[in-house]
Amino acid sequence: MAFPKIALRGKDVILLSGFKNENKCEDTVRQGVIVDARDKLVFAAKQNPDAVAFAYVAGEWVASA
């Protein structure tokens, strides 16, 4: 399974969890993901500017790499 990359604060980061595939949620064919608690992800990215991967654990985004 490939993990999605999204642009966040000017660089690409990998989401290890905390996302849903848009194609599974709707009948339309689009590429992309739905991110859980995006505001918390932006805050975690500000706290960890060097992180390249994030995971959504227990309701919070955690820098993983």
C-alpha cells in the first residue's frame, strides 16, 4: 500500500494514517485524500518543521520521521 504525499507548509509530507481515499467515499473518479483534523496536522507541522512523515494517533498528529 502506498502512502499519500500532501503539500504542507511548502514541502511534501507523507501521511502514515489519518486519511481516507476520496475514490472510496464517492462515485466520482478523483485523486486525492481526505485528511482527518487538518488544523491539528498544520499545528503539528509547525511544531516539527523538519518532519517528513506524520501519523494520526489517539486524536493527535505525531511526527514520525
